Amino acid sequence: MTSRQTAAEGSTQPPALTIDALGKKCPIPIIMLAEQINQVPRNGIVSVLADDPAAFTDIPAWCRLKSHHHVASYELPGGGWAIHVRRNY
């Protein structure tokens, strides 16, 4: 499994929360993630839908900074990504 794959590839835990940040420029997708990640249980998955190329690299960097886990980034058929983050605490 690679970190950049299509949504149909691989099998992962389904997201407990999906954040639609399509059309929003960074840092808005990260702000939305930071505000909402505590809505999912620990070890739950948040899927951030984003099409800003900065989000593709910035959300995994935010995960490292905040000690959450970047699970994978899946390419969306219409463009952009579903960036999956596992809440660690």
C-alpha cells in the first residue's frame, strides 16, 4: 500500500468523520481538522477531503507535529484527495 492511492485500493477502517474542505485553501483544511478531530473516539479515523495541493503535504506534517497518525491519502475521482488521519489521543 502506498501513501498515494485511489480510494478503491487497499482496505482501511472506515472514517468516523469526513471533513469536506474541497475548494478551501490551506491552512483552512488543517484548521477544520484541528477543530473537529476530538469528535471521533481515540484511534478513530478522520477523512479530510481536500483539493489544495498544499493540504496533501501539510496535513501529514500536522499529524507528525501533533502526534496523530497519517494513515494514507487516497486520490478522489473528481480531483483532490481523501486524507485519512487516525486520532492518537
